[in-house]
Amino acid sequence: MAAQDFYKVSGDSIERTRQTCPRCGEGVFLAEHKDRRTCGKCSYTEFKK
């Protein structure tokens, strides 16, 4: 995926479309899976309910 897929530009503001990793900080996004979100850098995982 390209970097432009992780952001949404509307007017003068920029929104992130993906959640960032709480361990790694800003700039590292969590991958969206069917049942979980995962960080590829530190392996942090959140399971969806």
C-alpha cells in the first residue's frame, strides 16, 4: 500500500485512516485483519470484539 492510503486530506486538515501503534508511537500503523490489528514492527496485537 502507498502512504497516501493511510491519510485522508480534507480542506486544510489531514486525518489518519489507520490506528497507530501505542508502543512504537506516531508513524507506525497497525495492520487491519479480519479479527485483529497488528503492528509489523513490534508484534503488538489488539483483538477485535
